[in-house]
Amino acid sequence: MNIYSDGPLTHVLGIRPGMKLGLINPPEGFVELLSPLPAGCEWLPSAKTGLDITLFFASRKVELVEKLPSLAQGMAVTGSIWVCYVPGAENPAVPTEEFIRLAALEMGLVDNKRAILTSKWAGLRLVWRPRTPRLEKPQIQV
């Protein structure tokens, strides 16, 4: 059953050849949904920096708030974090899309993509907030 509108799950998540990937708290059977990974991709379970994509399955708000700062430090400059959550959960301890967005903004991260990952899980991709461009060229004094 293919529930992904844009093709395979690796394509939806933006996984490309040679990327370094992190995975935290995946549900049972999720890794198999990503097989086969593009050539040269590798899972780095204990990497502290340089991750191109981190998939973080957050089941509690407290866990998200505690982990997000260290996940952001582990991102490559152009990396991203997919915060995966259960949409429509009625438990107040479970993160919602809005809660994830607000927690990310506190750290300088913004969301730029949403996706349905499985029949139970959705994801919100977080990246560093882009800088605003300079409006005028700085003048050099000689």
C-alpha cells in the first residue's frame, strides 16, 4: 500500500545518495519502509554533528522539548530534522503540529514541509530559519 503522494518514502523525506541519517524512537517496522536507501546513505546512531536528516518520533511534548536542542546541534548546516508525531491525538501530552512549530521557532528553526509517513504518523520538517538578504551593498572605505 503506497500512501505517499510524491513517490517512495525516501523521496518524500528528501533522502539522497551519500547522506548521513539519524533515527530516534522509530515505530516497529519503520526502517523497513525506507528500504532500499539511496546509494551511500548511512545510519549514524551515535553521531553528535553533521547529520543531513534526523527522523525523531516524538510521543510526548516533554521529550520533544528536551531533545530538540541537541538534535539541532547535530544538524549539518543544510540539514533538517523531521519531527514525527501522531496527528489528531487527543492526549494533551502528545505533541501537535502547532506545538512542534512553536518549540522550533524558539530555537531559530522553521518548518518548511509536512508529510504523511504512515497510516499513524505524520512529520514536520524543520530547518534553520533563512537569513534576510541585505538590501544594499556595504561600502568599503579605503
